[in-house]
Amino acid sequence: MPPTAPAGLPIREYILVALIAATVTFLFTGLVRKFATRIGAIATPRARDVHVIPIPRMGGLAMYLGVLGGMALAHQLPVLRRAFEYSLDPVGVLVGGGVIVLIGALDDRFELDAWTKLAGQVMCAGILVLFGVQWMEVWVPWGGDAESIGSVVVLDRNQGALFTVLLVVVMVNAMNFVDGLDGLAGGLGFIAAAAACAFSIGVLSSTNGYVGAYPPALIAATLAGACLGFLPHNFQPAKIFMGDSGSMMIGLMLASASVSASGRIPYPAFEATDILGLLSPLFVVAAVLFLPVLDLLMAVIRRTRRGESPFAADKMHLHHRLLEIGHSQRRAVLLIYLWAGLLGFGAVSVTLFDTAAVFWIVGAGLLLAILVSAIPRLRSRNQGAP
């Protein structure tokens, strides 16, 4: 395990890095919009789309520049430089992220076929593995001695690499599938990245400076900043779309942060009798991935049952269903934000605060989210009743 370097929690430094990433993204998005318009990277309305006028895309270029700016600043800060000194994870994310943004930008302009994009995603996941971003340990609820709960399974290089590639490809496509309403993918990316960053900082605190927590926190902080800086341009009514260049980058960076944090968690640092503490990294990953992956799985099942390609487009995603029952675009997006925030930060809070209090608060939040989500349908039923 890498050494520890107690120096207090660098929360202000991570916030500064996120703000720089947000500022760079915000400033460059206008230039990218003009560039996309000039080269013809325009999203023309289709039957399954919600927007009704042509809108430029390729906003992922600006987001990547924001991530690059945040990483460059972090490298100059003595505390956050540890993320680069003990790991190649940030460099791997920059290289893999740059390649996937390029592939996404080509798709935004020329509409690449699904298999070409899939090959590119696998290649980018392979780049991450080459730089050492891969799952190493998995907690299982069996085995261990009489004083411990469960045991840790150590994956070999091939198993870890295969698991990592699978996670990256699933996450990239999940974020790509969910990118259907103005501000949806960017907001989900921000919420998920902020939750992953909070979890990594919690690990940093509980382990007295475990340097393995610096890279995932940095990856998540720069991604959160990039998403935040892009949202003012992308929230309804959007002036530019992030396109595949942005959604695939978000998926790759979220997967990288999850692998870097949860796949290498120093399990002995947690109390052996605290089952939630042991499971916390898996909870965080599951919560971060839940909504996009659920939407992805439902889409694949739906399309294959109809005899169509899993990559075929339709208008039955989660956000489309919210619109169908009567929510406006903005309300549908905010509702999905609420669900994602409750799941992501609820999972993180279990590792930081009193478990019972967290369950009560998250449970109340989920009931509220269910009620608000169902209001239009309940209202229509009451109006239709004699």
C-alpha cells in the first residue's frame, strides 16, 4: 500500500481545482460553440429528440480543456501533487480522456457507427489499464476468520484489467444513453463526481492521509468542475450540447474515479465489524452508476426483445418517460438530479455520519422524490375521475 502523508484534508485545494476547471470550461464553451457551428457539428432535430431547432454540439472539447486546466493547477500545488507522485492515474485519465473526446468529436461531426465507437471505447479503457487504472481488490461477504466479516479477494492483472474495461464501457455508454435532455448528463456528471470526491476525501480522513485517495479525489474534482462550468451553456434552453465527446468523457472519468477509489480501498483501515464501512465503496459505485446503468439495461432489454440492435435509438428512456407523464423538461431534469443526489450522497454519508440518521433522511428524501415524480399522473387521474 502507498505510504500515508498526514497534512490535513486539502478540501480548499480540491475546491480551487474544481473552480478553475469550471472557469476554463465556461470560458472555452463559447469558442467551441462557434467552432462546432463553423465545421458543421450540429444536432439536427430527429424524431426521438426533444429539441426542435438545430443546436451545435461538441461541448466535450471545452470540458476536456477544463479538466486539463484543473489538473495543471493541481500539479503545481504541493499537497495535490501527491496524486501524480504516487500514481499515474491522473495522467492515464488525461490520455484516455483526450482520445475518447477526439472519438466523440468525430462522432459529433460525422456520426460514427456504433461498432466503431465501441472499439474506440475499449481502446480508451485499455489505455487506462496501461497506466495502472484497474480494479485490484473486491470485498465479498464470505470467508475470513471468526473476528472479521467477509474477506477481500485480490484480482490478478488479467481479471482486474477485464473488470475495468467492462466497467468503463458500461459507464461510457450509460452516460451516452442518458444524455437526452438539456443539462441532464452534465448535472448527473457533477453530482456523481462530487459524491466520488467526497467519498475519496472521507477515505483520506479515515486513513490519516492515505495517498492512494488523492488521485480519485482529483479526477472527480476536475470532472465536477468541468460539468459545473458547462451547465450554464447547456441547461434548458441549451445553447450547445456536450455531444458524445462530453458524455463519453464523463463516463470514462467517473469509471476511472470509481476504480481508483473503490478498487484500491485499504479495507483494513475500516472496522472489521462494520459491514457498512466494508461495503461503502461498493455502495458509492453502485449509487453513482445506478440511474444511467438502469436506463442502459432497460434500453438494451427493450430493444433486443423487439429484435433490434441494442444501440438502436428510441424515445423510451427514463427522461422521456418523465416528459410523457407530464413533467416539463426542467422539472424532469431536476427530478433526476434529486434521485441521483439522494443515492450518491446517501451512500457517501453512510461512511461519514451516523448510519441510522442517514437512512431516515435518505428515506424521507426518497419518499418526497417519489411523490413529486408521481404528481402529474395523480393529477391527471383525479381530473379524469367523474
